[in-house]
Amino acid sequence: MGKLTTHVLDTAQGCPGEGIKIEVFRLDGEQRQLLKIVKTNDDGRCDAPILEGSELVKGNYEMVFHAGDYLMRQGLKAQEPSFLNIIPLRFGVNDVAQHYHVPLLLSPYAYSTYRGS
């Protein structure tokens, strides 16, 4: 059974990104359908898979990480507008039986992602 998970790591402080709001959308061309809104726990993960089983279908998705709010709480957002605020990550799912782990490595001035396991 396939699933979608994430993990946010604050690479500037060397700790999990706790309390980050994430919106998850299914994309159809330029149309976005909101599927779920979740928040990371004290380990920077969600308490359950974001999408699982029949919720995960073949297609394109977008995860929107509200990083600016987190950075402000950490005292790392010194100027307005902040360099990073909303971080959209778009990715495709082509095999609904697989685990799609989409982590975010975050700092005030950079981020990266990869397909994890």
C-alpha cells in the first residue's frame, strides 16, 4: 500500500522543524485541489502518513510548507519580507504502491529536498 510522508529538518539549528503547517494539493494542469492540511510534530514529521492507500493516486502533487512562520518562531526571520516564507514542492506519483517520502531540509536562506525512503 502506497503512502506519502515528509520530514522537515532545520539544518541551521540541527534539529527537527516542529509545528510547520503543510498544505497538500493534487494538481490537474494549473488547477489545485486541496487534499489535506497537516502540521509537523516535535520530530519534524507528521503523526500519520499524509496520504495513504486509496488517497494516493497517480498524478502530480504539491506540498506547500509554511516555513516563514516557523523561522520567525525560531528567531531566524530578521527582515521583512523574509527570504523564505512559503515553499512549494511539486512532484509526481507514478506507482501508487510505493512509499513517497518528500523531506525538506530548511535554513533561513536555503532549502533542498529529495525522494527519501
